[in-house]
Amino acid sequence: MKNIITFQINKDCQSIISKEFYILDELEQLYIKVNIPEKLACMGYILIKDESDSIRLHKLLGHGSQNLGIGKTSMLTSIGGVPGKINVGKWTLNIYLFTEYIDQFLGDKTFDLNIIVTDKKENISEPIGGQCWVNENTGIDIGIQSYDFEKIYNNKSRWYKGDFHTHTTLSDGKETVKNAMKKAQDTNMDFYIPTEHNVLHTGWCDTDIMIVPGIEITTDLGHCNLFNVRKLPSNVLNILEYSIDKKMIKNYLEKIIRESKKENCIVSINHPFLHIWKWSYGDLRFEDFHCIEIVNDPTYIFAKEANDKAIRFLDLIWNDGHIIYGIGGSDSHNLIEELYDGAHEPSIPGDPGTFVFCDSLTPNNLLEGVRNGHIYVARYCNIDIEITANNKRYLPGDEIIIQNNTNINYKVSINGLKEKPIVYSVIDNVKKQIEVHQNLQNSTYEIDIDFEFDNINHVFQWMRLDIRTIDGDFLGYINPIYHGKKEHKYLTFKELLLAMEEKLED
């Protein structure tokens, strides 16, 4: 069996184009080779459905070799694919195009996209590997029997380091899954969350690092990550089809966020102020998301200003009484030796590191730690945190139970820095530099402060720590502790953003 399927690609193409092909005999493997020039590599997605209309492969046509496969085992099936029988019947090959991308790179020209579909046995460029989370019965959704959210990776009670925003060749990343794991090991990561653009990993290579499924919902109105993902959101394909229709995208984005809440997913807003990828869906309600990415790829030239603005914005969210936590993400797309223009360091997974406190490391414990805000974000260092009130220990993100004249003691030890940092306490959005001591015996920098929350007037109060270099560059963000409740003045992203911009103009 051999089919050569040709699509004529030009600026007049619809956003989704499809062609059918037929399987005449049950096969062990279906081999799909996409011939595409490098400059058009990220022009859109390939999606293959079988005779029962189930998704058997979804992938962004990105970097690297596009020698794809669907087979009976995970080693015969490409990342983003579903292993299983190749049954007789009518199959469908769909291409979802980025029409603006086509217009930019092709202009008035036409390009013939040739895709070979054959039963000839070939080596595929990147098989799923040792961990397979799906099967022909679950389809593209992650099977409860195939992925264990209760698996214990480490039984110690401590801070665990990971990355909540990463990319591989399943979407527009340049690194293979195996190389991504090598980087993760080099940066001492305990967990890793792949968040590909509108596609979901269906498995992973064998690794000691805990992999937790995620996805980056990517639209012209902004990007958000979903964690605790068990299935491909039902409106993702609609987003791909109507990628530049902002009215339709808003509708589908709202549906995805509502569905995610119903499915108990964690919703995190990505790089809310970064360049052309900033968040512009202003009607998003604060009650509909859990986290904001306050540090995104700090090596990128536009990152510092955008990240600092995200931190200021989150402080205003807290000042209005909303309990939303800061999170980090490398958003790493590059090969390990690559640097962005103007950068002094490569963009790698684990920079920044996001640390989550867990009694033991399991996927469910990690996700619960995120829901509770037991998180800090850091570059170049690890942070030990000890918060005590009324002889009770607390973690960042916790509500402090206080009585009259309750003293809160906050101790921090910063490990790994070569120079003394500048540390600020931020209490109810008032920033104050605090004293840092160097412990020469163990080469750490330490903070030990006492303060009180107001219990008499029953007001909402919060406090966090901000750690910087002497030049003001980011080193660490420790999520707030807080007390009490507050009636909100601002309910949506847009309302608070307008207030923030008006304040800056004043």
C-alpha cells in the first residue's frame, strides 16, 4: 500500500483541509512521511482520524524530521499518536493551517505539500517510548489505567523542583523528548510538565523524572496552561480551525476554561504581558483561574519588563483579595546550545525553577501543592522557608490562623548564590527592604523577621518575599501567606488591568 497525498498550499486555502485514504487490509504499522521545507515547518498541524473517526495522531508540523507512524505498539507510534490496530476502512488526513503564516512565507506562491502514507516498514523519527498513556480504547485521552496519578516518585517531605511550561518536537520545540530529559536531569529537576501548543502528549520516554501531563491552550487572545489534564479539551480543534476569528476564539476559549474547571484542571495564565503573546482576553474572571506565570523564560530579550509587570499585576490581584498564585515556566523551545538575540545564557528547562512542597512526590500531591500555593519560583538558588505562628508551621500560600497579638516568624535560607541578594517584604502591596545576613559557615544568606497581621479590625492582609540581585534582576518569588477575606472591587482581568494602567499614568 502506498498513497501520495498532495495538498496545494497558498494564501487562499481554508484553515482546515482534508483528504481521505483507504486501508484495505489490517496493518501492523502505518507510516506517514511529510515532505516540508524548513521555512514552512511550523505552518500548521497534522491530524489523522481512523475509520471510526477517532484521533490516532495529532502533531504540530514543527522542527526536525517528520517521519511519523501509527502502529500496534508505542515503539511503532509517534509522539502524539495512539497505538492500536490499523483497521480496514476510510481514514482521514487533516491539515490545520496557520493562514497568516502561509501568507507571510508564501505570498502569492503555491506550495505542493506531499504526504506519503504507506505500510512499508520504516524508522519513525520519534516514537512514544516506554511510557504510553493511551490506547485504542481511550483514544487520544489519557487512560486511568495507563497513567498513575498516585505513583510515588519520592517519599520525602520537601521542596521539589520542576518546570511548568515546556516544549518538545510535538509542537514547536526543537528538542526531542529524550534530549529534554537530559536537560532536566542536568538542572536537577524532580518533575517536568510538557505543555505543547494545543496538543497533548500520549506518552513519554522512560525516565526517573516525574512527568505530569499538561497542555498549552494557544490562541490569538493569549495562552494558558492546563494541568491535571486527563483528555484533550473538546474545543481545541475548533480553536485550530478558527485561529484568527477573535469572536469565535473567545467563545471556544471560554468553553475550554469552563470545561477545565469541571474536569478539576488547574488553569494558569502564561506570560500575560509578553510582547505579541500577551493575554488579551479581558473578560476572564479571577475565579476561573488558579495561577499566573510571573516568570517566563528570563533569557528572552523582552522577558524582564514583562515578568516584572506580571509580578506587579499579581500583587494588585492579591490586594483586591483574590487568592491566585505565582508560578514559573522556562517556555524553553531551543536546542541546548542556542541563545536568543541579545541573551547571555541559553534558554533551558528548569530556568526558572518552580519549587512545590509535597509530603511525598506524586502527580496528585504536586497538583494539590499548586492548588494550595505551596510554591516559590527561583533562579540560580534553592530556598528553605520556615514560617511559624502560635507554634504552628505554615507554608507559602497558606492562610495564617491568628489570634490577638499573634507574632508571625518568617525565616528564609537562600542557598547557591555567589553574591548577597537584596530581599524585600511585600505586605499589602507595600514594599520594604529587609536585612540579609550571610552565614559564612554554610555559605547561605539568611532572613529572620517578625511581624503581625491585624486581627482586631478583621481586614484581609497578605505578605510575600521578593529576592533580587543588586541590579534588580529576579532571583526569587515566594508566594504570599495571608489572613482574612475581602470583598472584591475587580472581578475580571480587564477591570484590574485598566486600574493598573491608570495608576501608572498618575
